[in-house]
Amino acid sequence: MNSDTRQSAQHFLDLIKQSHRGKFKIYIGMSAGVGKTYRMLQEAHQLSEAGVDVRIGYVETHGRAETEALVDGLTLIPRRKLFYKGKELEEMDTQTIINQHPEIVIVDELAHTNIEGSANPKRWQDVMQILDAGISVISAVNIQHIEGINEQVQTITGVEIQERIPDSVLAVADEVVNIDLTADDLIERLKTGKIYRPDKIAAALGNFFTHDNLLQLRELALKEVAMRVEKKVETQVVAEGKLCHEYLMAVIDSSEKRARRVIRKTARLSTHLNAAFIVLYVQSDKENMDRIPLANQRYLINNFNLVSELGGEVVRVHSNRYIETIVDVCQKRKINTVCISAPRFSLYSLFLMAFRFRHLLKRLARLNVDLIILSQ
């Protein structure tokens, strides 16, 4: 079988799988308490009244009376009980959902980390498995849990959110809906006890739920949903051959935070441009596996995993010719844009770095490849 026939067969198989896959709807909010779970349950009742087989796979009401009232009358799929560190805990039972095979399942807390020993580390991975089984899913997530804007959220709130979902999860959603409230309305809901227990209200108002924080998070949520709608439109136009394809490449080293920042920013840029992206790591002799520190090996593994989660591809090349390798990969992979971290110049290396940087600019210019220098 030649390569063209094989690709044609694989394309047809992918189309079949896609047609059998469940539909995916995500509600996004700027914060806890905007009403995502409430809206999902309202929709579940409407679907049920229309004769659709809709069930609750997992819902977290957080003790909110209005939300708990909407659970009544809906079919709940029993949660799976697990023992962890001497305690009995509950998780969504993904396999039972697949076995019961409802038309639609409600799955809350998309960014949740599953208990150790679960089939999948993250709930969003459970959702992908449910969708692949042909079951449609309605889920919800807060804007601060999206991987690509994690650093922006940290800058706004001063907190690094640990539970995150890859941007690629939003990219595969059929519908992304923003649940919007003004900052004043959300703060009023908090003060009246509709979000947290009375003993947590004062701390929340003084930390995460400040007026400025909420305004900026609201802007992020609105922009994110608007961008996702725009991407859907562009994707349909691309299918008709009306747009050019872009291909980005990020270049990283074995650092932790600097490399991670370049990866995230490149992934976000690729989303805005509706482009694919790869991440290049040039491994010199100085960073051979028998020489590179264990900490840097760990940083590389974590950052390579981050690339995969964000929908990119890792390209690893062993070479002592840094610039030539970048140019060579650009030629082979038909790269349009290269993204690098801002160089760190020292007085000792100033002339050498300036010379190498100028050389890189010239080589990329000859290929008509743009260079983007990302801030530290």
C-alpha cells in the first residue's frame, strides 16, 4: 500500500471516528460563583423535559441551596468510592458513564485532579474518554484554570493555580459559552453567602475577590470565549481553502520557568493565528544526558509534557551549531515564525551574543521567517 492510499484510508477512518464522537459544550466563568453549575443543571432539566437522556456524571454544588435544588429530578450516576491515605473519597465513575451510555452527561469541575490510582490523572482526560465513546458532555471551568493564561492569572491574583486544563481541550469543544456577571454583582453574591460559607467571606473579599482582580479576570474570560468563536469561524474558512496555513516554532533551553513561559506564549500565539506549532530543543554536548544536572532533566521532561498538553510537537536535535540547527529545522518544517526568549546579555558575552543574534536574524530573513522575541 503506497503512502497516498494509506493517508486516504486514515483520513476516512478519522472522519468516521469524528462522526461517532460526542458533542462537547463548555461553560466558562471568571470565577467561582458566577453560576456555571446552576446553568448546566438548568440546561439538563430543559433537555430532560424534551425527552433527551441526560444524566449527572459529577456535580459539585458547594452547599449552595439554589444549586442543590436543581439536582432534584435528574438522574445521578453513582460516584466511585476510593480509599486514599486512610480516607474514603469519591470520584466520577467514568466507566459506569460509558456503560450506561446516556445521550448527554453533565460533568462539573473540568480541571479537577483525580485521586491517585484513578485511570486518568485529570478529569478532562475522563471527559475525552467519554466523548470518544459517543456520549455528549456539558462541562464547566473557571478562566484561571486554562493553562495558556496561567501566568497572566498569577500576575493578576498573585496565586499560581495548580489545577489546569490544556488550551487544546477548549479547542476541541463544539461550543464555548461565557457565564458573565459584573464584578459588583459577584461581590454582592459573595457578601450574601451565595458562594462561600460565612467564615470564608472576609478572606475571599480581601484576596481573590477584589474588584480589580474580578474586572481583569472577567476581561480574560470574555476575550477567551470571543477568540474561541472566532477560531471556529476561521477553521470553517480554512476548510474551504481560503486562508494560508501558519507554522510557528518556539526555541527553548533546559531552564524551568523561562522555557515554560516561551512554550505557553507560543501556544497562545498559535491559537490566535489558527496555526500549528513545534518546540525545538537544541541539545549541545554540554547538555548530554551524562552531563546535564538532574534538575534540568526534570525541567525538560515537564516542559516537553506541557508542549504535548498544549497541542504542540517537540523536536529535539543534538547539535553544537545552534543557529544552523534553527535555520535547518525552519527549512525542513516550513516554519513561518520563530519565537525565542529575550537574550540575557552580560558584559562579558555582549559582543559574542550580539554577533550570534545578528547572524540568526540574517539567516531567518533570507528564508522570509519572522522572529518574535518574548519578554522574560
